[in-house]
Amino acid sequence: MKVQNTLTTGTSRRVFTAGAISVVAALALSACGGAAATAPATATAKPDLKASGASTITMWVDAERSPALKDITAKFKAETGIDVKLVVKDFAAVRDDFITQVPTGKGPDLIVGPHDWVGKFVQNGVIAPVELGDKTDSFQESSVKAMTFNGSVYGVPYAIENIALLRNTAIVPDAASTFDEVVANGKKAVADGKAKFPFLVGMDPKQGDPYHLYPLQASMGSQIFGVTADGGYDPKQLLIGDAAGVEFAKKLAAWGDAGEKIINSNITGDIAKEKFLAGESPYYLTGPWNVPDVQKKGIKFAVDALPTTGDKPAQPFIGVNGFFISAKSANALATNEFVTNYLTSEAAQDSMYKAGGRPPALKSSFEKAASDPVVAAFGKIGATGVPMPAIPEMSAVWADWGATELALIKGQGNPAADWAKMAASIKAKIAG
Amino acid sequence: MTDTELRQAGTPAAAKGTATAPDGAAGRPARPVKRRRRFGPDTTKGTVAKIVLLGLVDALAVYVLMMLFLSESWGALAVSSAVVLAINWIYLRKGGLPAKYLAPGVLFLLVFQVFVVMFSGYIAFTNYGDGHNSTKNDAIAAIQLTAQKRVPDSPAYKAAVLAKDNSFYLLFTDPDGKVSLGNTETPLEEISDAGTDSTGKANAVDGYRTLNFQEIVANQQSILAIMVPVSDDPADGTLRTADGSNAYQFKPALTYDDAADTFTDTETGTVYQDNGKGAFAASNGDTLTTGWKIDVGMENFVRAFTDPSLRGPLLGVILWTFTFAIASVALTFAMGLSLAMTFNREDLRGKKIYRILMILPYAFPAFLSGLVWSGILNPQFGWLNQTLLGGATIGWLTDPILAKISVLVVNLWLGFPYMFLVCTGALQSLPTELDEAARMDGAGPWRVFRSIKLPLLLVSIAPLLISSFAFNFNNFNVIFMLTGGGPRFADTDRDIGATDILITLVYKVAFGQGTGRDYGLASALAIIIFIIVATVSAISFKQTKALEDVNS
């Protein structure tokens, strides 16, 4: 009974934050009494609750990123007198709690999260656009593009992440550009006894992993949504079921358990990592989050460009992390000041990079971080990527997409028929 | 909701907790076995304890009431005050012992059960969910907020906030250094003699006072509302500032007509009207992204019975749900009871260690165990196939029949410690004389078990079996973490599989289909499941009354 649980915790948290906010408000009220008296010329000199609440900004942040924001919030406090209260929250709960709490007026002013939340936030009316002005050009183009929804920018990006192909250089010394070459190298390594698996990518046993497989699909010319005139994804143009998609479906079956066994449905994310760390495969399709463990293990590796399966580039989905402002922030002006003028600073972006290790979105910070060849390589691949669709319609895609891919990899069903059925099902869901 | 309820009802620790709490609060010694006079005089210790505990409760209550007062939640304030008064009245007056015992339990029941059930009941009659998240006013405000687009290729201005005669003005410096001043009522006027700061940004004009950042923040609502028309042509948009130091030209992509309650697209002229379903829709059916919550009456219930994704596989899923729940109860009870009987032997050595080991699976969170088991049962790399079965590739979770068996086995592993605990407790409370008397009469062990122990056990355990049934009927964690409901049925294009029980089906229908989560539909389906479980439980409880006859 997930629903009720969410609702009850939501309610109790709301009550709690209500209490917490009122305390802050009460303290601020007494503290601001003097300040208001020294500003007689102000038009609305009467300090009501909302105005006095303006001495703090509440920000929800997860435990990992919270320390990285300490310096910049201290600087903000020193220069403006406004306290940014970092409320550490479980990352998994941030999105849904933000959606439920903003309408009550008790939500935070600011949160941190990935760009693909934006569509849902706009749909629920809980997020305010951010105008970056001239600062737009100082960010990598793809990161601002990802934050753009319906022609407006909704967040300040700070990191870009995407997958790449890790290659164990002790097994295969040279980079390959096409997936066929990768497969051939992998098979040769297995035949030579240097490896046990030609290629590794983690598959969720229930949902597959369309995110990791997307570059292989994109390279064959198959996309999910078409784009509108202003460059955003268009939910009315569902392209996944086209001929290129069916070709990809056939390839999946050929690579799968009943075919060449290149993509193994029994290899979960954990197993894939374990096997690559054990040096049992030359290739591992993964993101920067697994790199520290590979380095720790002492595996000699290279970050290769994503291999192509067709005549189009193998574009990965890029995920952009950023800061979002609540539509009902009682302290919108100060929050905007903090977000657009402080969090866009090089110091803030450097600090977020140090904590998370994800390539920064700010160009100057990225250039510094790119002295690390791994970051540079991932960043170069990310520059070719496309933003993961943030439109609400995307949530109708994942379940069918993943389950169908998984079934095909397992060698079940008929690729052409199942792929078409999947596209029809997604289309029906989007139509509601 | 049901999970927690049953866990609380089922765990001996929880039952003990609620039994002792009012005792302490009433300041009476914890010896309820011996019957006392109803109006016994309080001991000094008891009175002190009562004052301290009630004082703590009242202190907390005053704090909460203050918070509620400050946040202007009048409804909650009234209810909370009434509750606090009632608590004080119950515990301060002489007598009324039953109320003193019942009050905390009733209070928690109201807060954690009744309120939650009523709330989901209410949600079931709304379209609350993604896209219908708040009130219509919020939706209109949000649409207006997001409809403000920056005029393409317009310059970026530096801004300062000035004040004169109780009004605020914005002072703009454009990229060429041209300075102008205005506010919503006062059209933009060029200023030639403005004072500038080191960056060339104008920040002072004679006759006006420049606000510092703290003053800007203190008056932010008025300052954010300032919209200075760029020119007489509305198409040029208005100048606004979001942070008090930068300003941009904005133009609404949609304008709201208050009187007609419509949004009009400023470019195409398309008119969006309230479509009665909690959204603004154009005549061609296109809706604006943000909608609002409305009451939809019985619509969610109608959908629950007509939705093709539910109707098709529903029978199979219902059958499997009952099979799963009944088999889980039967298997865990059989195993728990036999282990309890074994470890109940007086002459068994190391009983305590065995008992602790038996309870371990109970100590792991179910969702964690689900994930661990899903790894153990992996066809190629799982421990079961690799180590125990010498490298076999049996699809424990991918074959429909095997997946059902695996789910039951894992649930047995998770569930037997609970049955073991309650059976051990119940067995130890059975009078040994009966056992001895039966043996004297020449009954064998099986006969003693079947005719004496089992009937006596069932008196106390049957209600727990029913609650265990209700718990397993909605055992979301095990199914979702182990198989996710899979393997999928081949004959449906929906995401429904062989091990899906009703609650996972509901979850998938309400949250995994369409373009977002649908709390309204989820609540309606949950109510339907609640009715099924309540009916089954009510009938079973009636049946168990018959069991109690063995005592009389």
C-alpha cells in the first residue's frame, strides 16, 4: 500500500516543516524588528510573516552534495546576511515531496536534482523559470538545452553525466569505432582465454536497461521523440516504432541470449561491474560513477567513444544536474540572487565537481576538471549526446521500452511484432 | 496502511507497548493482574509520575499549538486544542479508568488509521495526481509564471531598485550604458545624470533613495511585481527583475482573461478554456501542461472496472493473489508451528541459540531480502544455480511456474519466523496438565497434537492467521523486489506478469501507465482491495468464534 504510506509521511513531514518554518519565522520576526525601523522610506514598512521569512532560503539537498555547498552558502550569508538552510533529505524522496509540498506553501525555496524532473515539475506547477541572461554562454550548450522546457530555462546546471565505453587496455590495447569491431575484439579476447565475457552492460532483471543501450539504438537512426521547432522533444511525434527501431529490435535479439550472447540478460549492474573489476571482460558500457572503483582496483583502462552500430553517431543520453527554484518560494528574489549569481560562479561549480566527480556544466570549471583525462573523455562524448527527454510523456515510455528490450534480449517473441506492439502501447498511454 | 496496521497488531512487542503506556501515564503500578478497587487512592509516586508525564505532554502540546497559531492553521488548531483538553480531563479526573487505558490507543487509531483511510477515501473521488497537483488558482499562477518568455535577442539590463514617496522604481542600465527609470505605472524615462558604481551600472538618481540588498529582499513581493513597459507597443514586453540586480525584457506567451476564465496564446490566438476536467484545453483538444485538482465523483471507480489493462488479466491476477496469500499463510504456519513444537521440547540443548537463528530472517527488511534473493536466484550467476546445482541455468524467476514457486519459497523464508514466534508463545501458555492427562489416557503424540494442542492453539492464533492473510494479500515488497510481477504475460501488451498480485497491479496501473502518477485511481483501487480483504477477514473472524467453543 505504497500510496498511503507516501501520503502519511508527506503529511507528517508537512506538519513538521510547518512547525520548523514557523519557528524560523518567529525568530526572524523578532530579529528583523530593528532592521525594519531603520528603513523608514520603504513603502511596505510593515514587516509581515512573509517578509521576515526572507532572512532564510531553504534548500533540499542530499547528503552527498550538502558539504559541497557549505562554502558558497557561507559566502552568500556574509555578503547578503541571508542564511541558506541546507536541509539534508533522502535523494529518492526529493522529487515527490517537492511536488506534494510546494502547493501547500511549505516546500523549500530551492532543490538540487537531475534535469529530467523538469517536465513533471512544470506539469504540476511547482517550478519557476530561471533567466540566466548573459551567463547562458558560459555554460556548455548541451546543459542549458537540457534545462530548457517549452522554450524556458528552468534550472541552473552544474554537472553533465553520460555513459561511455570503458576498455580494459591490458586485454584489448586499441580503440574500436564500430560495435562490430568491439564485438569481434571481445570474442577474440574470449577465444584467446584473456577474458570470459566479450562485452559487459548491466541489465536490470525486471526492466532491462534502455538507458545504457540507447547509443546503440540511436546509431541505427532510431529515436524516441521527434523535436519541435524550438528544439524541445515533441510528444506528438513518437518515432520509436519506425523502421529503424524495428531494425534495432532485430539486432537486440541477435545480440541476446539466443544469439551471439553479447548482451546477457542475466548480468545485472552489480555483476557487470564485478566482472569488469575482475578483469574478465575487455569492454564495459557504463558511466563515470563506476570509474573510481575501476581505478581503485588498478585496472588499466581507457574511456572510448561509444561504438556505432549504424551510420548515425552513437549519441548517449545526457543527464544534467542542476538547481531548481520553487514556483511558490516566499523568498523568490533572494533565491534568484543566490541561484543566478552565486551558484553559477566558478567556485561553486568547482566545489560541486570535487564532491560529485561529475563533469561540470560551467565551461571554465570543466576546463579545469578536464585536466583529468577521464573527465575530458566523458565530457567529449557528452558533447555529442542528446538530453534525456524531460517531457512528462517520457514516463509512459520507460516501462514498455525496458520490458520489450529485455524480452528480446532473452530471445523471447518476435522482434518486429513486439517492437510494434510496444510502440502502440506507448502511444496509447500517451494519448491517455 | 494495512502493512503497518497488521505489523502493529501482530507483533507482540507492539501489543505490549500499548498495554503498558496508559498504565504508566495513569500513574498506577504495573500490576493489572490483581483486581483493585476502581477508585483506589493514588500513591505519592503515582501522583508525581502523573504530573510529570502530563506536564510533558502539555508542554509539547503548547509548543504544537503555538506553531499552529503562527502558521494560521485554524482548523488544526481547534482540533488539537480539543484533543489536549480531552487528554487533561481524562487523566486529571478521579475514576474513568477504562478511558485512561483506551485514550492513547484511540488517539493513535484516529491519527494513523482513521484519518489516513478517510484521506485516501477523499482522494479516490478526485483526479489528484501528476498534472492535477493543486488548486485552480495555483495552476493559473503557475501557467502565468511559466508563460513569461524573454523577448528573443533583447538586451540584458543591469538594474537597481530605488524608492521615492512610498513607491519603488527600477533603474536600468542597458549594455550601451543608456540609463532609464520607471515602474509599472510610470513609463520608462531616460535619465542622463544618474550616479554609477565602479562597473558602470547606474545606481543613484537625485530625489530617489537607493535600496540596499536587505531592503530589496524585505520588500521583494512588491519589487518582483514591477513590470515596466518597454514601449507603448505591448509586443515589446515589459522589463522585470528576478534578483534585484539584473533585468530582462519578458513577454507572456499566454495571457489570462479573468472575466472569461480563459488563456489566450499571444502568438497563435488559440483560446484555452476550462475543460471541466481540471485543465485548460483548446478546441482541438490540446491542453496546457499544468492542470489542477478537481472532484471527479465516481469516475475513478468506473475506470477501475472498465480499464482494459485491468479487466483483461484481472481474473488470473485475483486467483493468484488468493493462492499466494493462502499458500503463504499455510506454509509459514506449518513450518513455524513444527519448528515451535520442536524447540519447545524441555530436553533440547542450545534452544536459545536455535531460536535466535530462527528469528534472523524476520530481522531483515523485506525489500532488502527480496533484492538479495533475486540475486541468489539469478539463472546464470546466482548462488543457487552455480553452487548448489553445479552450474545449471534454471530460470527461477523467469519461468512463469517456477517464478510463482520461488516467490512462495522466499515468502516462506521471510514469514516463518513470525509464525514460529507466535506459536512458541501460544504453546508455552498451554497448560501441561492437559497434555499429561491425555498421555495418561493413552493418546499418542500425534493424537495429543491433533486433538488437544492444535485446537487450543487455534483459539489464540486463528486471528493472527487472518491478519497474516490480509498482510500477504497486499505483500507488495516481496513481489515487487523479487520479480517485479514478471515474467510478463505474452498475450497482453500491458506490463502485467505471472506473479503480479492485485496490489502490484494497482501500483503499475496507477503509477506506471500514462504520463504520470494517478493518486485518485490508486486510492479508488486501494479501496476496492480493502473491501475484498475486509470481507474475507470478517467472514473468517466469524468462523473463528466457533473455535473458541473448545474453551467452554
